[in-house]
Amino acid sequence: MEIDKLLFPADNPPLSVIAAAKISGISLSLDPSLPSGSVPQFLFSDGSMLRGTSVLLRYVGRVATNRTIYGKNLLQTGQIDQMLDCVPILDKGSEFESGCNYLDTYLSANTFLVGYDVSIADIALWAALAGTGPRWESLIKSNKKYRNLVRWYNSLTSEFSALSEILQAYVGKKGQGKPASAKLKDQESRNESKSTGGGDINEKVKTSNQSEIDLPHAEIGKVCLRFAPEPSGYLHIGHSKAALLNKYFAERYKGRLIVRFDDTNPAKESTEFVDNILKDIETLGIVYDKVTYTSDFFPELMEMAENLIRQGKAYVDDSPREQMQYERGEGIESKCRNNSVETNLELWKEMIAGSERGLMCCVRGKLDMQDPNKSLRDPVYYRCNPMPHHRIGSKYKVYPTYDFACPFVDSVEGITHALRSSEYHDRNAQYDWIQKDMGLRKVHLYEFSRLNMVYTLLSKRKLLWFVQHGKVDGWDDPRFPTVQGIVRRGLKIEALIQFILEQGASKNLNLMEWDKLWSINKKIFDPVCARHTAVTEESRVMVTLTDGPEQPFARIIPRHKKYEGAGEKCTTFTKNIWIDHADAEAISVNEEVTLMDWGNAIIKEIKKDDAGKVTQLIGVLNLDGSVKTTKLKLTWLPEIDELVKLQLVEFDYLITKKKADGDEDFLGVLNPVTKKETLAIGDANLRNLKHGEVIQLERKGYFRCDVPFVRRSKPIVLFAIPDGRQQSVLR
């Protein structure tokens, strides 16, 4: 059913409905002719009508077909409905502050209200805040309260040009500018100009954020992009940048995104890698239209190669690899370059058959052997490989190179823009030349800089070496830069997305510090993660409080003093308690210390062994003492049987060189110690930790639960999460 118009009172436009329609690409005729106090209405072409802002917003969400604006599944739809029910609280002056407090805490750990994409819940909240006018504007300017909420609001406004237009049209300051109805006419006039070709497409998507840049030759609704990983390993942080930029542009231009596996080298590829790449793509929150494979196009690619041979645009070369490399470097034409078409076709058949003669040959494009750009010096199009393919077995003995297959599949699959990292810059001319020789539609190339990280290898070949030689526990090892590895170490996907989008699609080469990423990560989970206590097992020291409780007693205290949502924990108080040896060594006789979550105590006696090592402390409680006056604030654990065993694991970089060159022998810069395990004991509440849960061990740092509690004899395994303040933990 086609909506004819949206009717509403000029003094109270339904911002959320207008914004949702614009973002979803739904064309609406806006009619601000209803009298003040009227309920907004959808008037349909057949005379039917819907009334009420909430009803209209949900209707827009349901009919929007070009994005998951009302959730990608029924669960998310329900979560969106739940959030929509909470938004009206912001209209109540008395509850505005509490509502903002709740949302600010919630958005400290979430990029959007539901899932990893904007929804009508985000749009409704954005509209509710924008609609409060000066009150919200003042909070944005000060940026002292609700920083997460302000960040979310500004990010949404900058990402969608439609929201900026709505602000200009309907949310002007009192006494300034034109009334809403006049602004509306101006806005409709601008929109009409754009729809008839009077506006520049770049103006539609221009924003202030550095990552918000335009794709040349892009049209809203007509963009088709592809993320094309080779299934020869798991996705790493560098691939994530390419994947997220493709996602970003596909959403921004309301286009399509295809995941295509570039499976042209059976020697490196496997179904395991395909499955895990799809898992990683889902982890990144990327919604794609379909999955394809270059191998789907093998018959057409072989036919194209043969056509180019027949046209004299390609030839078969049987030169040894080393000789071919030398001749390309020196600009020397191969002895096979001027073979007859008949000779080339005969050798091509030998290659297809995988014969001994065919295995000596490859197909090369006939481009320009004297071009200064060496990628144009007759690149290889096809080579023999007798190994079975992970999808199609031993059907083929010849496989196309990436350089040959990519321009073909991009064009025939309908790709409009192919995003490539700048390391391929010299091969852009080759891509265009090959596509032209094939007689195919041109695909626009768009470059962005490869993401390089300090002390990090991103070559899948080198990462595979670590896996094959047992230097790591697998592709998801926390020392690996793979998506699964860094997530297992404790990185939140929201932090990764924020980090990568801050780099944008810049073409400048950059070597990024991990510290910045981990700092972003800490800001996300620190306000909400639970606090617990642990003491190193081997060197713990007992403190006997002579006036302590004869019978243990328990109290329920918050797991996070400033975040109620973290829940509660039970703390037991006993006469004998455990503290870390380092703390015991720092205490002097008669010194007053603070026992965290209990109160002060005065240490009266310090016992040591023959070597001078502290073995026991004896003290008395002084619960009326001032916490402000003590130098030492100590974490402690009660002497009870319910304490749990912990294995605290810290990791370091795999290599010792900050910037590893591409062809460098990385074996010479291996870090000899990359993992440290420490046994500890923790409070009894830790047995309730879930796999993947992030906590803070007081005064020890942040940890992610990799192996939760199973039984008393088996320790809980906690992986240390960097906080962005240290370069190395083990050196």
C-alpha cells in the first residue's frame, strides 16, 4: 500500500517518523496542515489512514526493505519494541535525568540500542532528544554529563545526512530562523532539486566525521560492493577494516553487499577457513545480501581466457618461473610472446588436461612489457595446480589468478565499486586494462590504506607458520591479530568498529598502536564490568585480626559500586584473611591500612622467616578509622573453603620488532616469551562467571573468562585484557 502523505501539525512534527522514512528511502509527501494538538496521520492512496506517532514509526520500520531498521530477526524486533516503550520517559521533565543516566550507561557498552545497526529505536530516541530543544543542546555543548549518550547522538547525526536536514528544518532555536512550516517548504524545495538532478550526490552524504567520505560515481540505491576474502586463514584486524568499510558504504548508499570467497588457489584454501570467515563476518555485525565464490565462475573464466588467446590478447608461456620473473623485471619479452594462436590453444589444452607438458605452462596477458608499471608487463592469468579444490574436488587442473578473476567477476556480478587497499595501487591500471580487454563493464576502484599494527604480523602465510609449528594454540589464539583471537583476549567488537571507522577510508599509510584500541575498549566495559578480588596463590600471606569475628558472617554488596546492572555478590568476613605478599612487604608495624569493602585495621606485629620474608601479620580492626588517611588500600580474601582456583594468563607480542617489513625473515625477530600463567585464588562469587564475561580483579586489572568454573580441582582461566597503558607485560 503506497503512502500518499504524512499529515501533522506544523508546531509538532513527528521527527522520528520523518527521519525513519528518509533513512529508509521511503518517499513521503509532508503536509503540516493539521491543527495544533492533532495526532499525526498517514493518508494512503486508497483513502485508508493510520494515526499516532508510534504506529506510524513501526509501520515505516516494517515496510522498509533496504535495511534491517526493524531488526534482522524476531528477537531483535522484540528488543526494539521494548526500547520504543522506554523512549517516552524523556518527555517527562521529572524523569528526563534518570532516563538519560540509564541510556548513558547502556550506551557505554553498545554502539546502537539493538544489535550492530541503526534501528527505529535509535531514531525514536534521537528524535526525542532533539525535540527537547535547548535543554538537550546545552547538554551537548557542555559534554560533561551523559558523554556516551552525546557521543551516540552526534555519531548518528553525522552518519545520516537526513538527520542533519531535519535538525535544520524543524529544531531551530526559539526566536531564530523560520517557523517549522516555512522551513518545511524550503526543505521540500531542496529535496525536489536533488531528485531532479539539481543537487550533487556528494552533498547528500557529506558529514563532519573524517570517515564520512564519498564514493565517486555513486548513486543512492544503485551501489553494489563486495568483500572478497581468500579462504586461506581466519579474518584478522586488517581484513576487518576492509569488511567494515564495505558495510559502511553499502549502508550509506542504501546499496548491496556481497561476500565473495576468492577461492582460486586450492593449495591454501579449505572449508574450515570459509566457515570461520563467515563466523567472523557475523561477529563484526555485517549483514550481507548473499555469499558467492569465484569458483562459481570457473567455466566462464576459462571461456574468457580462451577467447583472449584467440584474439591475440593472451598467450601460453612455458618459461621457467625464475626466468619469467627476471624478464618481467628487465622488460624483456618472452620467447613465447609471439607464438601462433594455434600453438597457444594447443598448449592451453595441455594445461587443462594437467599433462606433464601442461604443468610447465601458464597463460599470460599480452599487455605492455616496456611499461614502467611492472604489473602491466604481461601478468599471469592462469596456472596449473593438480591439487583438489575444497569445493569442487579434482574437476579442474587449471586455476585463474586473482588478477585475472577479480576484474571479470566484479563486472559480471554487478559490482559498482571495488574497495582495495592502497598496496594494490600499482595493479589498478592492470585491473582496468584486463577489464577493457575482456569487453566488460567498468568497475570503479576505490583505495583505502591498509591497517598496520605495531609488533604485529598480518601475513596469513606467516600466521599459518605459527599455527603449524605450535607456537600458538590455533587461529583463535589471543596473541593472534585475528578477529577470533582479539575477541578471545577481551576486545569488544564495538571498540574495534569505533577504532577502524576513526581511521576512515584514508589513503595515508599508517602504523597504529594497539594501545589506542585497548584504551577505546576499556572505556566501553569499565563503567559496567563487575569487580572481584583475587590473591596470588604461591605468595599469599595470612593476616590474623585478633578482634575479628569469631564466626564468619556474610554481606551482600554490589559487584560494581557505580553500576547497579552489574548485580550483587556475597562477601564473607573472617578472623583470618589472605593478602598478597607484595602488600604484606609494604606494611610497617603499627601502620593503619584499609581493607577494601570492610574498613581500617592496625597491624601490630609482623612475622618473618629466616630469610626475612614476611609470613604472617597480626592486627586489630579499627572500623571507625578514616579511609582517607591510610596510605595502603588492600584487597583481601577470607580464609574459607569456598574460594576458587584461578589461572591468570598474560600475553605479549609474538615479535620484538615494532614494524616488520613485508619480506623480512620474521624468524629473526620472534619474541621468546609471549605467555605467562599465574595461579591465584579468587572470591567464591567467581564460580558464577560465564564464558566470555569481562571483569576487573581489584588492583590487578581487567580479565575475560575463557574457561568458567567446572569443578574445584580445575582453575577458572582468566585472560588479562590490556588497558592501553603498557607496551609489554612480560618484558
